Amino acid sequence: MKFQFVAPELSSPTFETLKEHTQKAFAKLTRFLSEDIIIRISVQKDGKFFKIICELHNKSLIAHSHDRNLRKAINNVARDLKTLVLKEKDKLIN
């Protein structure tokens, strides 16, 4: 499982926080996804809120969150994507 980050509006320390926390939040998905799956994480600032969109590359699974706390938004997206992956796991593993 690999990550692709798109976050042009984030400063360098915030971007590093995004990368580190995403690795931790999505760690449990590694047993359900193959090594070549790419998860695309897009982050946009909307005033004081972070809008996060997460999608599996070449799959139609998309999760999104809108929150003031970046870590909380990442956790929400990870939880939602895990739920979607569990529903579709037979299709994603093959």
C-alpha cells in the first residue's frame, strides 16, 4: 500500500504531520489491500477547516471528511475507507 499526497495549501510541518498520521491511521488496512494499491489523499484548507478526500487508485472507493482538526479528519477518513474496504475486500485483494 502506497500513499500519494496532494496538499498544496499545507505548510511543511503540517504536511509532515499529515504524512506521519496517515501512515498510523491506515496501518490496519495493510492486511486487506495488496502492496501495489495506491491511496490518494487530497487535503484542502477551507477557512479553518481541513477537507480531506481519500480514494483508492483505480477503484471507486472514496471517503471524505471536513473538520477543524487535521488528525481527527484523517481518522474519520481512515475509518470510513476501512468500512468500504471490508465491504469490497474480495474484489480488492484480487
